[in-house]
Amino acid sequence: MRSTILLIAAFLITSFSQAQILKKPIPDKLVVLTFDDAPASQYSIVAPLLKEFGFGGTFFVCEFQPNYADSTLYMNWRQIQEIDRMGFEIANHTHTHANVSKLSQAEFNQQLGYIEQKCDSLGVPTPTNFAYPGYGLNTDALEYLEAKNYVFARAGGSRAYDPLSDHPYLIPSWATDEKNKVEIMKAFEQAKEGKIVVLTIHGVPDIEHPWVNTPPELFKEYLEYLKENGFTVISLKDLEEYIDVKEAKRLIKPDLSKKLSN
Ligand SMILES: [Zn+2]
């Protein structure tokens, strides 16, 4: 009898926090596409393809050292501005692709501030979301993001995002490369029962970092699969429609013992 009451109480508490964290139920087949490091192909290939398919996406931009100014390798700020004007989200990946677990708060703020000011000067909305360069993170970094009012922060981990148990600053993702098509296709199947699949994509293709290269044909195959199978493909910012981030931060304790890098 007592255990039944406890079970019912546990159920009620769980349903209550679910209701608080979720503004509306997470539909099956929800996928978030994120693009890191601002390689040139995100402007020439990725953005036009997303547009063609009617999909959303988040572009985590930085000035990747040392070759960011080489326009054959990386987007320039005019192109980043154009991506914003096409309706995609521009988000923060630090100024220099810094490992934020090694930065003081002042240094982290400087890294974030540079991208915020660049966006501001180009009429691009101030970024509200963040991705950890090289998946480097620690509890301090989470506090610094909170102090700057960032909404979501994306990590790695190769598992689905569960908004009821993953902290908004520890959003897991899978990273695509030219060899892991089977893994990514299996990942898409996990977008159900309240879980969201988030992908981290670099260059399409990626000339400077071949280990995170996604060939354009493979990227197109993913988009076709998502379209044909009725997936909803959105940006990270769009998740605010489903998730009450303030409540999620209040109710979920950040768990850094989970796998958070790819
Ligand atoms: Zn990066």
C-alpha cells in the first residue's frame, strides 16, 4: 500500500515537472541541424540546400584560427549576414574557437562579446545559443553562460537530447563525417518518445578539417531522407517553442558525468 502511494506520488511529481519543462509535447521525428566553424561550403552549399528543402538550421560561427580570412576556406562576415537574412540562426562558437574550459570568466566574455558585436554591427540578431569548441566544457563555463543569459549550449555525446533530463547547457549531439552514415541513419530513428536528435555538421565539404568532412552528396542524402520520412527539421532557437528553458534550468541539475563529446 505504502509503495503504491509512493509510486503514485513519484508519477505525479514526474508529470508535474514534465508539464513545467515542456510548453508543448515534443513530436516524434524532430531533428535540429547545427553547423560549426563557418567553413565556406556552409554558404555555398548548405544554406541554399536547406532553403530548397524548407528546413531550419543553426550556424555556430567563429573566426577559425589561423586561416579564417581565407575566403576559399571560410565564410566572411557578409556571407554570415546573408545566412541570417535567409532566415537561419546565427549563434556563438567563440571568437577564436577557444577551449572555454581553460578560460577565465573575463576571457570567456571577451570571446563571446566579439561575435555578439560583429553580429550587432551587421544587423544580425545577437546570438542567444552557444556551442562548445572542441566540446571543451566544465561547470565554470556553464555559470559564465548563465551570467550572459545564453539559452541553449550544444555539446557532443552521440546520443539523443531528452529535454526532461539533459540540462539546456549540455545538449548532446552526433557529429557527421564521411564514414558514419550508418550511425547517423540509426540516430534519426531515436527522434521519438520525447527525444530530439541534434546533429553537429562541419564543412560540406570540409577542406581544412577532413576528419569532420561531410561530402555534399551524403548531406543531400540526409536531407532527402528527412524530407521523405516526414521529419521536422529546425534550428536550436526553434526549440524554445517546445521547452521552457528557465524551468528546465531550475529543475535539471547539470550532469557532467554523461558523455558530452563526439
Ligand atoms: Zn568548432
